[in-house]
Amino acid sequence: MLYESSPVAIAIFASFVLAVVGLSFWLGRKGQSAKGYYAAHGEIHWFINGIAFAGDYLSAASFLGICGMIAFHGFDGFLYSIGFLAGWIVALFVIAEPIKSLGKFTFADALDAKFKSRGIKLSVAISTLVVSIFYLIPQMVGAGDLIVPLLGLPHAVGVILVGVAVTLIVVTAGMVSTTWVQFIKGSLLVFFCGVLTSMILARGLTVNTGSLEPQTRSVTPDGRVLVDGEPQTRDHDLRPVGTLAALPARYGDATTTGPLGALEYLSVLEDSRIVTWSGKKSTDASGTHTVFTPTEKAGADLLKPGGYFKGLTTGKLADKLDFASLMLALFCGTASLPHILIRYYTVKDAAAARKSTVVGIAAIGAFYVLTLFLGLGAMTSGALDPTSTNMAAPLLAKSFSETLFAVISAIAFTTVLGTVSGLIMAGSGAVAHDLVENVLRIPMDDAAKVRCGKIAAVGLGIVAMALGILFRNFNVSFLVGWAFNIAASANLPALVMLLFWPRTTKEGIISAVTVGMLASLAWILLSADTFEKVYGLSRDASPVPFSQPGLVTIPLGFLVLVVVSLLTKAQPRGKPA
């Protein structure tokens, strides 16, 4: 059965989660001061911090979303990996050392270090909260998807479980425990994905010698799964799909290749025939359904661009701009994410910040290379659920063994825990340090700062749980693209211009952050994808020409900052405003 839990899987999963939460309680004694809670006293070793960067960055989108995109759409899913990795070039060469020198606890500290402006604190704190919330959504969706096959519980229960666990992690020890959770899960994720990739290559490719199931699957608006029109339960009656239909002619009558090298694996797959599944909206008397049907395709077609990003093949200008906009946002967004930026405050100096970034890039790059084989392995594993693209990697592991499935699912769950804890740390810092202490100017001692941050963390955890349930039908990589667009539009122009243009004024920063955030947020809410998947309306009703806003809103942020700065009087930096 595709979704049948086992005592072994439950035991391994519970052990991972309890160990992570237990570690947080043990480290709680180190995070009692404000500097300890928000920045781990600036004492994290650069190598530990570099792997923690990987743990922070390799979120549910990277592991669950990208593998699912590749498994269902081929090479185009790997373009997300390329975009996510390329963004670290900006972080390494532009942001790493200056951000350490400017900040204290939060991203707002960095932008406001030379101005002491309440307006900057307010606008950047709000931007941090918006980006953090949009990044939280896909993590919670991924957590809910993991719980379905692992524990046999509903999606909403999984979202609530991760929300409670993360809140415990953050409120017990803050950045100290968050860093070590991210270090552990980053190390485990890269290692076990390497193990899983080795197993894929050792197994090689095998043709399905049985008859391909002609069944058609559909998902109703209320989440019920139908197979050939008959209701099914997600945890028992669904059978796995995803298979190889034919090997290249050079294999003759053989049905399996045996072990393959990495390049040989890609070569054989390119010349094979593969059965994939695609979904399409269908409306009948009972309502609107998403119908999934099997289609046989050439491997060569799946290994070239254009299967998912239509802008690479249709020739339509809007499609091309949509793809270019997404790639620009992924490239610019990494160095603008609040939970990534605050990690630079956990090391002792700018040199350590640079070395941390190099280590992070190495770990992240290795992982993203592995995602190509994980996704393609899932595509041909006979273990796909066409109703959930986010479950490709865990179900691939299940095709090898129940134990490996439990380990990979537990690591994926701790991946979510680590990323969500980092996001909630960034959001709680924005509330307690930026809004309460610096904007509202409510005096707080160290204990009050920590207490306020913990209360904010609980509130953000509740919001994340609610949104994770609401957006359950989205691919998590797609959702993360939204967060990158908002971050790049709101934060990057202000940060880059502050570092490299002396004429930048506080009014310019406030305007750029506010306009970039609101413009990108409004564009997303008015996009065709949101109209279709959130509002349930026709895509044609959308007033914007393409869904990804970065191509318009990132340059807009730079333009607004330059214009407003030129129109306002440069104030001596450091004078309170």
C-alpha cells in the first residue's frame, strides 16, 4: 500500500523528533540573554555556521518540492536547483562581510545602523514578517504531506505537529538551539541523499513488465481521492505509479540495466520511454476535480527544458517574462532572506562570515546536484503518488525499504523544523527587537526582550499552522518562489544601495522597502496562479500579464530608492531621526 504506516517508521521518526526537541531543551541554558537568544552570543564556529546555512536554506522546497518537480516534469524542476544555488554568489561577494559589520540582531539593524531611524525599523520589520510568513507556508505544507504516509494522520495534523515542535525549539533556546538543529539536519540531509543516490545508481533502471494501470485519478475540492470515479482513502487504497515503459534498443529484450554510473544513468534514461502523470482541472455535476492521467513520453523530452516552464517553448512573451522573472528572483532573493541574513550575526567577525558562506555553498551545491538523480529516480521508481508532488522523495526511499523511508521522512521533517525555526527566529526578532523596542520605544531589559521574542514566536507559529493548512494543494517549490520575489523586491535594493551608494538616504530606504514589498505582494495576489489555486477563479480574470513579479518589482525598488534619495536631503548618518 502507498500510504500504510509501520511501527518501525513511527519509532524512527519519533526518535528523530524527540532528539531534536531534547537538544533544544538542553541548549536552553545558553540562550537566556538577548544576545544569546537572538545571535547565539556571536560564538558559533564558522564551519558549524556554514553547515547551518545549508540546514537553514535546504528547506522543504529544496528537498520535497524540487524532487517532486523533477519527478513529474523532468529537467525543468532542476532549474529551481540552479536558481537557488546561483543566489549564493550574491551572498558571498556582496553581502557576507558587510552585513556582519552592520548588524546586531536583525536585518533592520543592518539597514538602520547608520541612520537610527524609526521609519526604517518599522518598514524593514514589516517586510521581514511578510517574507517570513510567505516562506513559512511551503514548509508547513511539506510537513503536513510527510505525516500522511508516515503516521497515517491527516495533513492538518502534520502541520500542527511541526508547528508545536518548532515553537518548543525556538522558545527554549532561540538561536543556539536553532543553529545546532540546522547543523545536524543539514549534515544528515546531504549524507543520506548521497546514500539514496548511490542506491538509485546501484539499482539502475527496470522496465515495468506488468500491464500499466489505465486508471484515472482525481482529487475533489474537499481533498477526497477518486480512482476511476470511486472514492479512495489516501492511507490504504492508493497504489503507486511512475514507471519505465521501455529501455533503449541496445538492451534488446533485457528488462533491467543493472548498476549504472551517474552519466550512464542519464544517458540510458534519455533513450528510454517513461510513463509520467499529469493533472488537469475537470468540472462535472459534482463539482471541479483535478484529474490525473498517465502519459508515455520519451526520456529525451523529459531531460530538456520546457516541460514545466512554458516560456522556454511556447514563444509567448508573457511566458518568457514569467520564467525570467522567477530566475531573477531566485538569484537575487537568497541574499535578501531575513532568516539567512541573521545567521551572519552568530559568528565572531567578517572573515568568519565569509568562510561560513563558502562552506554553505559547498554543502548546498552538493545537495542540489543530488536532487537531479533523486527526482529522476522517483520518476521511474514505481512509487509516485500523482496527487502529491511533494511526496516523491520519501516514496522513492520507501521503494527501497521501510527503514530508509522512515529515516528520509524523519530527516525531511527535521529539515522543516530547522527552516521554520530560523524563520520564526527572524520574525520574533523583528517583533521584539525592531517593533517593540525600537519603533514603539518600550524599554525592556534582557529578560523582557527574550520573553517578548518568545511570545512573538508562539504567535508566528499559530499563523504558520493556519496557512499551512490553507495552502495544502500547492507544490512547495512554487510557494517558495513567491517568498524569494518579495524578499528580493523589498530588501535587496535597500541593502545593495546602502552598501555601495553613499547618497542613499533613510527616506530612500523606507520608500524602496515599502514599495518593493507592497508591489510584489499585490502582484502575487493578482496573479493567474493565485486566481486559480487560491480564489478558485479563472486564470483569464487575472489583471497582471505573468505570475512572477520580480522582473518588474526588483528594478522598481532600485528606481524608487534612487529617485527618493535624490529628492531628499542627505542627513548626517548616525543622527537619530
